[in-house]
Amino acid sequence: MPHAQIKFGTDGWRGVIADDFTFANVRTAAQAIAAYIHAREDPSKGICIGYDTRFGSKAFARACAEEVAATGIAVLLADRITPTPALSYGLRERKAAGGIMITSSHNPAQWNGVKYKAWYGGSGKPSIIAEIEGFLGAPVKLATKPAPITEVNFVPDYLNAIESFADLNLIAKSGHKFAIDSMYGAGGTILSDIFTRLGVDHVQIRGEVNPLFPGINPEPIEPHIRALGEAVVAHRCHAGLCTDGDADRIGATDEHGNFVDPHKIFSVLLSWVLKRKGWPGAVTRAFNTTKMLDRIAARHGRELIEHGIGFKFVCDLMLEREIVMGGEESGGIGFQRHLPERDGLLNALLLANVMAEEGKTLGELVADLQAEYGEHQYGRIDLHIPDAVKNAAIARACALRAGDAPFAGMKILRQETLDGVKFYLDNPEAATKPSAAETWLLLRASGTEPLMRIYTESTSKENVSKLLDAAREFALAG
């Protein structure tokens, strides 16, 4: 029978430390992963295990290694704190059967997690995760003698990969100054060390290990990124670069300390890749990401594939066909020619690369895109509400039809339900703006907790605020 306290989501299992995230449950999860590898992969290829800066992560990683090794699967165990993309790169290059990453990514300090990474260097497909769940709590056959556990450093090979992907010489010559924020996470001093070696002027904040993540969640969005903006202004930097708790997501601020949301980062990188690099392939984006990407792809004659929310959809497409770039709303952006995986550190280097090649600050790059493709402003709120209220709101949203005007007096043009309930709205302000952005609003209920996320994109920050307020009122109306 599956273990009641362990539920694998799209990228693994997360829990509250010492509540459900215990050594006993972590060992149970590791046993299930070992059973899956014996059943579906080649156990002789071994497994790679890494961990981040969270409380107990190193010990939890060692516990996983012991359980896996007890079944006869050799383990390469990280000998230090390791970014998630570094583990993914390491297991793929070593042709391992799979990998385990102990991290809870951007969640608050009291959380930790077990992520499963498949042999191709990305998150396990839903079918893989479902099989692992099926092995939870099942008896595990132990080997006569445990396989070896060997400690290795996954970081150097990964650094070689991302440093060769970006043009470091161009960055070094740019004269740009950066603020770097690792949010006390696994990114540590990696970017700072690269910039120091290159002679790039920079300042580092929150690069030390602190499992409490004091005052923040290690998620590179407002309000947690505000200290980076303050550092940028105080030290007169041209941009701020930020990675999340396990360094697979990117965040940024411009030279004025303003938050640059992940949609703008994705757009800046995509425009540069298609214009300057010309790499082949389609573009993918999640259902809750900016429509500016559609316009950039169309300008360069590229197919744009919209999919469900979560990087697993990007990964699946990258395994099936040629994809130049894909990403999601939360700052997870990946390049097929690197890994079918999010990589915040690589994307930080690439932002510096774009700035160097274009000779502009990050704010200037964003302004250029807004001028070329129309102003696109984005906002999101998270409502922690009881399941009954959440489910009732989604039911009422599904019942709305074209012509209704429930959000800030804007009439519904059409509804889409790919992942949540999304409305395209008739925004009068669009008539007054050149190349006006489409106005849309998305309500999406969490399937695992009493939470609803509301996303919107419109033609101005004022419109975004109005729509979010109206959607909040709608959701809480009962």
C-alpha cells in the first residue's frame, strides 16, 4: 500500500521537517525509488544523490544513499552542497540510472523534499513518478552486500558546461556591474566566484549558508527579492541576478532596483536567442506565462507551444522534439541544448551575456521589448482559502460565459481551461495603446492544499492591480 504521508507531486515529494518529512519517511521514499530503478531502469548504472542548504539536507541525502545502496545500487553522493541543475547535469553525463535531490526549492525554511531526476537529466515524467509512488511501502529486496557509496563533487563539470554556454569574455569586457543574490541557497558563491575570476565588478548578498532563510522564502520574486534591489541601487549596479533555494530558478532586478519578473527575463532571453543565435526549434511556455513570448516567436517564424503549468511539460516536449527554449511563470527556464531542466545559474550568466552583447542595462533591454512588442504587465496573488471556498470559486468561474463582465467591468471574450480557468477580457485601455497586450485573467486551484493562485496580464500596472482586486473579491464572494 502507498505510504499515506508521502505524496509525490510534479517534481517529487515535499513535507514539513520533523512533521511528515522525517528520516523514516525519507528512507521509505528512497526505497521506493530504488525499487523503481530495479524494475524499470538498469541498476548497474548507479544513482546520483545531491542536497541543498536546508536543515538536515546532508543527513537526509546520506540516509537515501544508505537505503539505495542496501538494494545493490551503487551511489555517487555529493560531497558538498549542490545546485539541482548540477546534479541533473552530473547524472546525465555519467549515464546514471537516475538521481535524487534533497531540496524543497523555493519553499519556506520548515520544508524539505525529495526530488527524483531521471536518466536524461530532468524531472521524472508523470508516468515515472506514478510508478515510484506505487512502490511506496512495498517490501524491498536487499542485496547480500550493500553497493558502494562514493562521495563526488558534481560542481566542476557543471561549471564547465554553463561557462562554455555563455560568452564569458564578452561579459568580462562589458564594464557592467552586478549584484548577486543566492538567497542563502545552493547557488552560494558560484556566480560571484565566476565573476571574480573574470574581473567583473559585483557585490554578493545572502551567499552564505543559513537554513533559516531569515526574513524570506528563497523564492526570487517580491517581496523576497527586495534586498537585491536595494543592493543594486546602493552599489550603482546595472542589474541584480538572483537564484532560488536550489538554484534552478532565476530572478532579477533592473538598474533602478525594480523587480524584473520571470516573464520579462524569459522574453529578453528568447528575443536574444532567436535574433542573435538563431538556434533551431519551437518555443514552449506554460499556460500562465506572458503572451509577449507568442509575439516574439511569431516575429521570428517559430512555433509557439502552450502547455500546462509545471516544467515537467517543458521537459516532456524537449524529449520528444526540437525545442529551442521553454519555461514557466515561476522563473524556471531551460534550453534543450543544455539540459531538459531549469537552470537559474545558467540563465543569470546568459542575462549578463545579453546585456554585454547589446551594450545595455537590464532595464533598457526590458524597455526595448515593451516598445517593440507592446506594454505587457503581469501580476499574481496567492489566496490561502479553505477548500470549500476555493472549489466554489472555480465552479462559479467555469459557469461564466462570453459577454459576462465579472472582473473590473471587463467583458469576457472567451474562456480556456487547459490548466485552471482563464478568461480573455475586453479591456477598453487596449484601444489607446500601440500593440496593446491581450488582457487575460487565470484562476487556478491547488490540488494538494487550500490555495488558489490568480494570475493576470494586461496593458498597465494599474489594470493589473484592478483585475487582481476584482478576482480576489470574486473568489472570496462565497
